[in-house]
Amino acid sequence: MTDYSPILCVVGARPNFIKIAPILSALRSDPISMPARLVHTGQHYDDAMKETFFRQLGIPDPDVDLGVGSGSHAAQTAEIMKRFEPEIDRSKPEAVLVVGDVNSTLACALVAAKKGIPVIHVEAGLRSFDRTMPEEINRILTDQLSDLLFTTERDAKVQLVKEGIRPKKVHFVGNVMIDSLTSALPKIPKASDVVAEQFPELDDFSTEPGSYGVMTLHRPANVDDPEMFERIAQTIRDVSRRIPLIFPVHPRTQARIKQFGLEMLIGSPPRPGLPTGRILMMPPVGYMEILSLMAGAKMVLTDSGGIQEETTALGIPCLTMRENTERPITVEQGANTIVGTDPDVILSEVNAILQHGGKAGKVPELWDGQAALRIARVLKQRYGKDRAGLKG
């Protein structure tokens, strides 16, 4: 058996990397100094992009890589459970820490709970109240399995208590994604350099602050249905006639563009998608690069949960192309507006931003870059004693 570590930390996909980086750093810093092992399930199986995120976020190489890869929700979740259980038996941790709402989060929480190992959930209590979203199922079940629940906003505790979670299990600590953002901002490249790296000969696309928008799109509900995706693609092209768009394309989205024959509407990497160069499609970019693009943008259009939070922290107007959000604080206090997929609504909000500057909002309480340290202090109190000693 390897050296004992009281906390076994799990990651599986890009959003997890951003959340785990400051937690590992806080656990290993003075005066916390708690050993922690990192397990990467391999749910996100793009090795090059994983290496980019790990390097940019300062995450050490995983102690264990389960190498699960892709599959349906059921197949992927089952495979993670099968491969994670022997690691639990081998390392015998005091607790398993999971973050976010991906399949790895639920799968590893379920294995730990059935083995009698306490589960720690970072980013607990977020709800969209839309159970057609697989992430919503993952969130609800992980919270029910958890012994310690760390929340990004105060109202999350209210929701958790409604669901039968004992209040003493819940700790409001702030948002670890903002810890990573705060640390990264002084080091991000120029947006012009990000574009030039992909398109070295492109000289007619402005990356001056406020001269372009950023687009991300990957939710199955938006890209897996051909009629829905075609409608969104047409809307994207209409938006691009008002403001140029930079569009880092998720692999899933790129596959659907090709499958549904949408290249003529929004183009295909590695060249500008329209003859006018108004949609600049590019392959997925690293964490520093997407932050750079967003920080200089006039607006961001997305269906990503994490980007709703990052744009709120940056004060950049965000239009979320979903019917709901599990992060309502980004709408109530931040820069986010829910626009769904209705073209008229999206274009109306785009026009409002272009004419009036859009919604900047404010940064929510405790989104101050110190959330991971608050988490580490709680874990130190609970699990930082002698392994053979008393539980906190």
C-alpha cells in the first residue's frame, strides 16, 4: 500500500480540474499540511487537454489514473465504480472528496458511501430543478450521500435542509472556481496572442477589448438534436452579423456540426467559419486562454455552468442558452441572463448589450479567492488528527 493520505480527491473532467486545483494547494500549504491523494477517473479522455489544464492550474500528476474514457451515462458511471473500488480498498482513506456534478462525482461518492467512507462534496446544494439534466441527478444523489457539504452560496443550505440534510453538515465557504480565476488572471495571455496561435496569418479579426463576443456550446440538449442545433446555429450566425464571435468548439459539438451538415451555417475549424470572418471557430483551448478571451469580450454566449460563474466574477455580460440554471446567484446578483434557445430573445438581449453595455452585476459573497482555504481548515479540524486517533 502507498503512503497513507487521509483525503482521497477525485477529478474526472475539465470543470473538476479548475475546482480541485486550489483545494489541493490549500491542503498542502502551511499551516494545513494535510496529505492528499489525487485520483483522475479519465472521464475526460483528451490527454493533451488534460495535460494543458493540469500544467496551467499547477495540479500535480494524479496518483492514480483510472483511464475510464467515454461511454453512455450508465456505462461510464458503472466503469468508474468498478475501477474506483479497488483504489478505496488499497488506500483506505479517511474520506473521499468529490467536486461538481459530473458522472465521476456521483460514481465515486456512491462507492465511498457503500464502503463506509465519509464523502465530502464541494459545490453542494446547486439545483436547476430540471431532472432531464443528468447533472441534476448527480448533484441531488451526491448531496444525499455526503457527510460534509461545502456550498458556494448561502441559499444552497436552505435547499439542502429542505431535502433532509442536517444543517451541521453544511458549510458556506464560497466558490473554489473563483479561487482559480483569481490566481490565474495576472498570468493570462493577451487575447490577440490566443487567436494568433491558432490563426497566425489572420489579420482582419479584432481582439481589442469589447470588440468581439465569445461563444461556447456543448450541452446534449442543445447539440444532439438536429433541429435544435440547426436553430441555434442560425441564431449564432445572426448574432455574428451584429458582433464577431470567437467560438472554441467542444469535440462533441464539432462532431455534431459535421454529422448534421451545419458547416455552411457556422463553419468548421481551423479557419474562420464565414466568408466575412465573423465567426472564428477554433479547437478547444486551455484554461488561461479561455479566461483571456472572456476577459476581453463584450459578451459571452454559453450553455456552460462554470462560465456563468466566471463571467459573473469578471463582470462580463453572459447570455445562457438554457431554460434554467443551477447557479441562480449569477442571475440574481451577477452578470448572467437566462435566454433559452428562442432566437428572438437571444437577439434582443444581444442588441441590448450592444446598445446599453449590458449587465455587469456584482461579485457574490465569499467569491474572494479564499474558498479553498476555508475548506482546508474544516478538513484539518475533521481529519487532520492521527489516523489511529479520534475523529473530529
